[in-house]
Amino acid sequence: MARGSRRQDSPRRRNRDRHGRGLRGPLYPATLPAARSRAERFDALVIEALEPIEARWRTELTQLDVAVDDVPDVQVEGEDGVVEDGNVPLARLLPAGTDNRARIVLYRRPLEARAKDGADLADLVHDVLVEQVANYLGLDPDVIDEG
């Protein structure tokens, strides 16, 4: 039999089922938390940290958006509203313009790099959010965090 031809009566094997190990697929069902990506888990962490702040300061934060970026863009030195660790920004407050609302941008990768574990990352995200909201409202961070 020629190499490229098949017998008519033999069933065709799928290419992804090599060596009889079964088809490749997701390791966890999509309904389990373990199936979420790191970015999705970080987004959930930000939402969880923002909820108590937003519950207390809802009326003052109606014109503020919170966003997450993976890494910061190239920065111009001396910008206001940037929370840094060394020379790497962790978050940034973008003031409102004529065509957009004020926005806090958290940078996922630098924050994850500075955290030792999940609990440390949750605390760090909370602290950075508190500092940025305080900067936006012109208040002391201790005033935002109490309650």
C-alpha cells in the first residue's frame, strides 16, 4: 500500500489522539475557579478590593473608572498620579478629559511580581487602590481605608 493512501474499510484516527492517550482538552471544566486565567483571577481580585471602597464612596466615585493593564506603557518622568515601586509603576490615575472620565489603571504584572502569594497580592491591590482613590478624591488614604 502506498504511503499516502488509506484502506477504505479502516477508520480514520484523529491526529490529536497520538499514541492512544486520548484527545487533548481543557484540564479543568470552565465552571471551576482553577480554569480561570491569571488575568481573570487578577480582575476578580481588583473587583473584590474595590467593592468596599465603592460601597462607602459611591456618590463621589460615579465619574471614575477602574481598569487593568498587563504592563505600563513607557512613562514620561515626573508624572503625577503614579504609584511606583522603584522605577516601575504599579498604578496610575488618569484625570478626566473633555471626552473621557477619570480612570485608575492598575498594572497586573508589576503587582504580581511584587507579591509573595495570593494574600499578599490581595493586600497590595487593596493598598494601591486605596491610595489611588484617595489621590482622586484629594483625601488622606487613611480616610478611604477606614470603615
